[in-house]
Amino acid sequence: MKSFTINKNDSGQRLDKFVAKTAPLLPQSLLYKYIRLKRIKINNKRAEISTKLSVGDVVDMYIGDEFFAQVERKYDFMSASKQLDIVYEDENIMLLDKKVGLLSHPDNEEYSDTLITRVKRYLYEKGEYNPDDEASFSPALANRIDRNTGGIVIAAKNAEALRDLNNAIKNREITKLYICVCIGKLKKSEDTLEGYLFKDEKKNQVFVSKEEKPNSKYIETHYRVIDYKNGLSLCEVNLLTGRSHQIRAHFASIGHPLLGDAKYGINAQNNANKNYKKQFLYSYKLIFSGENLGSLGYLKGNMYQINNIWFVEEFKNNKL
């Protein structure tokens, strides 16, 4: 028999989910059977499969030790780089300046050195995270940015903060502002673009249309022109709906692709600017303004901004 006391990061989840993560070798059919037969109990009482766990609950599992057996762990995140640009940090969250070229999460080509693995290594070496002490939670990113886009990414240190961040983003209580350089002079100095975005899976590319199409999703992109020179527009963008590649595809759809965007800016305009190998797009500002930020309520009204963005300085210094 093994007993587990529920901590903050394991609370709020269903009993069956907790057991599945704690005893990974236990077949699902046996898991449900053992709960029904009271071989898995909460606070020495019978529990339902869907019972939500609370901090301080004691989960007793009268099952064989072989179901808990795990191979010796080797923490993959320890091979990640130590380089981490922290904009803000407290006991709940981190705001990170993700550089262009760095993946937010592992993919098929890069597994060990990503933003989230760097976060895990940083917190592990700092003594704030140990996988052996957690039955189910690990530090996670609440938002993500494409590899070729830089900017502020939010990381949650605990499960409660992650839930609050996800809810705040869903309820638009966190404003995410981007800055970009578009080719050409936009007709309006400020506008809200609307449309429908759909993805071509074969081309791994999204497209924007004015009319709704099957499987398309409605998008809104608000922009404000900050400056214009040399046939380029410097814009601040408020992403009112967060879709994959939304900013890049939306501006390209109105004839003003982002400078250096090889995927959505393949046209005569961008061909004249082949010297720019990276898309000029950065998530540069976050504003916490919601009424229901939960454990993050202390952040209400605060603004976090990355100031010295190199391409903005290049723009202002007439180098673009």
C-alpha cells in the first residue's frame, strides 16, 4: 500500500487522472475496478472516479508495487541551455523574452533545448521544481510564440497559476501587444481587420478570406501605425483573436506583408527586400487588466514591456 498527500499542484484534478499519473503501469481497466472495490480511497473513504482532489487529501492505493515501478529518470531538461531572459518573476509566474529562433516547446527536430526546457532547468537548479516531488504538474507556458517570432511568453510555476493564466487569456483579461514592420504604407493609420482564417494542412500554411469557409475561424487584428518611412510602416498590433500565424497572414492578405516574412510575404514587394532574413515581428508588451485574475490579481493594471527591440531602433535610425 502507498499513500499520497495531495499538494497544491495536484489539487483540482480528478481521482482517476491522479492515479493514472502516479501509477503509470496500472492498466485503466484495473484502475477503475480498484476504485470501485475501495482499493483506492480518499481520506480512508470510498471515492468516485470523478472525485476532485483537494489540498491535504490522502489517497491510499492498495495495489501492487509493480504498478509504481518506473525507469530511472534522466531529466532531459538538464541538457537545455542556461540562457534565459527574464522580464519579470515572482512565486507564481515568469515573463520571459523568447528570442527569435528558439522554440517554445519541443518538436520532432528539437527536443532538449527549448524555452520550456530552459525554464525547467532554471527552476530545478533554483530549487523551486523537482519532478520527483510532483505527481502530475510541471512548469508550463500559458502562451506560445512561433520559432521565428520573438517576445514575451508567460510561464506558470504552479498549477493554480496556470489555471488562472489560462482563464485570464480565455477571458481576454491579458492584452498582448505586438510590434511589426509592414511593407508599404497602410491606407488607415489605425484600423481593425476582420476575416476568416483557415489552414491548408498539406502546405502547413494558413490563409485569410473575407467570407466564411468550411473549417475557417473568425479573426480580428487591430493595428496602429507608429511611424512610416522608406516605404515601410512600423505598427503596433493588438491580437484580438489568437490564431496561428494570424498577424502574418492577415497583413499579407491586405497587400502589406511583414518585412522579412519568407512564408507569407513572397511577392514583388518582399522580393525587393531579400536582405532581411527574419520576419519583423515581436510580442513586446503585456497588460494585465482583468477583474478575475485569481491568484494573479496583484498583477492587475501592471504593464510589462520589452523596450530595446533592435529592429525598432533600426527603423528609427533610417537603416530600414
